[in-house]
Amino acid sequence: MADNDRELAMPRDAKILKNLLKSMGVEDHEPCVINKFLELWYRYVVDVLTDAQDYSEHAGKSTIDCDDVKLAVQSKVNSSFSQPPPREVLLELAHNRNKIPLPKNITGPGFSLPPDQDTLMCPNYQFAIPNKRSAESIEDTEDEETVNPNPSQEEQTDMQLNLHHERVSFPLTKRQKD
């Protein structure tokens, strides 16, 4: 019953569009599909009629006639849609292209891939490993330094610079079984 109420409240153009979709075999669709088609339909009609009015004014006529509408539709089709080239043209292009032989494969059978370092297929990890200092030098620096609970920005930067890190980068490869 709710579907019947919706059908009665639906505008005439929406009913026509719904029947058109049913005739094409589309039984189930989202409700917004009809609204989107109507929006597209209205926009297309307004564009064509605006172009037809411009053509009519350019011709010095006060009203739009059938020839103006035909010209506007033809102009819209020419600017919106492109036709593929004829089959003969495509065959000729293919024949000319196929005259050039393919280059010989010097690497042998299979796919030739770039080196591992140039691909994203090889995992690459970087670790920041701190330099190992002797226990005596660490004790010396601890004695010299007094801990400031609220270091300034400069002191924080100095502390970060004092930590020397060595970057190590290596690809991980599968272990060979013994």
C-alpha cells in the first residue's frame, strides 16, 4: 500500500522514467537513481533549448523552430560523443604498426625485472643503532652532567645532538634451509 501511495505522489516524468527502466529489464534500483536520471534529463533539455534559442537569435528569428533544436542537438552530440574511426582506418593503422618487428629479447625467456633496489618488492628496513660507548666514558659524563628537571629548548637540542646514532640499512632475504 505504501508503494501505491509513492506511485501516486511521483511526478509524471518520474513515472515515465520508472516505466522506461522496467521496459529495459531493471526491476530493482535505488530510489535516488530516478532522481539522478531526471536531473540529467532536465539539464540536457535546458542546455539544448538554450543553444537552440542562441541559434534562433543569431538567425534573427523571434521564436525557436525545429531546425534550431535539431542544430542544437547535433552540436551537443558532436561535442559530447565521439565516434570511433572506421574499421578500415583501424586495420590500416594496425598493419602499419605491425610492419615494425618487435625487439629481440636479450635476457632470455620470462619477464625482465629491474634490480631489487629499484623495486618496492624487496623489503628494506632501517634501524637507528646508538654508538656503544665504554662504561667509563658513560660514568664520566654522568658525573659531569647535572639533571635539570625543566631543560630549556637549547638544552634539549644539545642533549639530542649528543646522542650519536648510526643508521644501518639492509634487505631481508629468505634463510636458506640447511
